[in-house]
Amino acid sequence: MQNEKTEAVSGWLKRYQGVERTEDRLTPTAQTADVFCAASATASIDAAFEREPSQFFALLHALAPDELKK
């Protein structure tokens, strides 16, 4: 990384994340963040909020008691 970029990244981390990193610690931090972002994106693919609303309502209908179904 260039010095300007490392200063900008360090400033952002300190201001918004409360994390202080020296230039030599920025690369491992970025690598960890990259792995975490990829893992969370993969895990959220099958989450209920990523599906179509019609699938969600179909699930609610299936779980509803018979007296509430029309």
C-alpha cells in the first residue's frame, strides 16, 4: 500500500471502528475482513430475508393453524 492509502485506512479504522492499526498491521486486518465478508455473504444467501416475499408468505400460511387458513 502507498503511504497515503495507509493513512486514510488507518484514519477510517480509528474514527469509525475504534481500532488503531499501524501500517504493518493493516494487511492482516484487511485479509481477515475479506474472509469474514466472504463468509457472511455465503451464509446469508439462504437466509429467509433473501427470498421472495411470496415464499415467506407461503411458509407463514403453512405454519398457521387450520382455523386461520382460508
